[in-house]
Amino acid sequence: MPGDAPACTWETGSILVYGKLEASVSLYFDGLPADLRARLRFRRPVDLEQDLPWLMAASLVIVVREFAHMISRGTLVALQAAGVPVVWFTDDDLIALGREEAAFADCTERRVRRFLRHCEAVIVTSEPLTAVMAQWHRRVVLWPCVYNASLDGIARTARSDAMCVGAFGGGFRREAFRTQVLPALAQWSRAEPVQVFAAAGLAGEGDVGVVTVAFEPSFLRFVQVWRDLRLRALVHPYGQTRNIANKSMASVLVASYLGAVPVLGDEPAYAGLSEAEGVLIAAPHPASWRLALERLADADEAAGLYARLRSWCRRSFHSDQARPAFARIAELAAPGGAAAEAARWRCLHRGPQRSGIRGWTGRR
């Protein structure tokens, strides 16, 4: 068989998760139960020639977030010619982001609609995003965050006696970080030393006393780097974006992996969460952030909140809760096995059917 894709020998076939293998993938797929995880293969797109063996070995392809490359490289046409179903995974309303950020300019309503005509389903990560995507596709599958037990080692990591506060998130959280969180930390630091770490893009050049942490695309490496900071609190300020209501509770799960108590802006994703779940919610003004953070100055109280958080995350994001969503997607897969894969190659070499999408010549 051409290429170096992993062999598929079971009749149910493999599912290829295809896209940037960053947090958006890790938080929803890495912690799946072993029997489900065994059906998955992961591939960061390179080019059509190198990716074809992986694509043809798959009974279904899940495209992660960005989809422009699927059209420009002819990948979508190749999959259609071979009879491989396509599903789109998105954890944001990329149409809304396309109106705000140049990086998502390709995600216009017209282009999203056009791409989705060739998809069997859309996977989303929050209830509000389900309603948004239902406008564009008849089959929308809600996929939960999945607790990855292999990242649970933080419970055995020695904690620092220093008060360390971390903050991460996109640039759309920058304004709240600058006007609400930093003033609260500045007031507090007059009474007690505080170390502040912030992700690049969230921190600015004028943020005195803030240590910038470089972006790390690998989620596992991200967790390792941020764990080493020994954070007691992880702040997540409110974001200014049309997409804010579609966010999931992923940041709460991340805080659990890092061993930190999450102090969150009062936004829709966290409605209903409280200190009973080990979460502190801050209103959009410095005084509220300071009161929340001051509670964590007591190491024993912080430890108690974190214990509740960890326990709640293990229950609420238990990997078995992803089984219904996985089953809905798996039932869309084409036949598996070596014979089915060989048939896909034959269909591909006969040339793609007319689809109205340019970009693939049929040459390898």
C-alpha cells in the first residue's frame, strides 16, 4: 500500500483527526477511553501527496477548525472521489471570528456554508455553539471536554510557598486583563509579594512585573511548562468578542491539570460554577478580582478549593461521557479494512467526480 500511514486491519475502520494538533484537539480527544482512542489517527496537514496515504487509510476524516487548505490543496475533492466521509470540528464560531480577526478572514458565511455542503456532520464543544452551527448544518454533534488521566500527576507536584498567579488566553482578553486583573494584582502586591505570569498575546510591553510565557503549540508541553511555574491561581479575564458565548469550560479543565484554582471572568461558559466546584468567579472590576485572589493567599483554603476542582473535573469530564458523541460520528464512517482501503485508491485514481471545487489534478 502506498505511503507510511498506519495500517487499518479492523472492519470498523480508523478515524483520522486532521489539522493542527494543539489544545483544541488534546482537550477533546487525548483522554478518550482506550477502545475509542485506538480507532483514532492524528495527522497535521503537510501537502496532498504526503497526506494521501493517511487519508486513504481512513474511514472518516475529522477536519480540525481551519478548512481553507482542504479546498486550496484539493484534499476535499480527493476525499470525495475516494468516498471518504468528512466531518468538521470547531470549538469556536469561526464566522464571528472572521469579522474580528484577520487570521480567520477566510471563514466567511459563504465559505463555511460551501464547505459544510461536503461534510456529514459538525462537531462542536458547547451548547450555544450547537445552536449556532445548526443554522448551517442538519447534523451537529456536541462533544465534551475529556479528562485525561495521564495529566493528573499535578496532584503529586510540590507546591510553591510563593503566591504565583498565571493568566492565559487570546488577545481578546487583553483589555480585561489590563484594566481589571492587573490593577487588582498591583494593589494586592503592596501587602504581599505576588509573581505574575501571562501568555504572550495577553501580556503587553507596559505590564510591569509580568513575566511573559511564550506560546507553546504542543498541549502536553504547555502543561509541563506551566506546571513548573507552580501556580496557585489561574486567572481567565472576560473576553471581548462576538464569540464569547460559544466558549466551553475547557479553561477550568486546564486549571485542574496545572494544579491551580481558576479565577474566572463572569462569562456564559462558567454560568452555574462556584466555589463548590473549586472555582472563583470575579465581576468585571478590580475590587472583585482582588477579593477573589486574596482568598487564595491562605494556602490551606487554596488547597481545599483545588481539591474540589480536581474532584469535580474528574467526574464532569469523565471520558465515558464522550461515548455517545463518538458513536454518532463513527456511524458515519465508510467501511474499514484493507479491501475498503484498496477500493478507495482505485476510485481516486479513476479521477474525482465533478464537484465544482478546483485544486486537485489527480496526479501524484
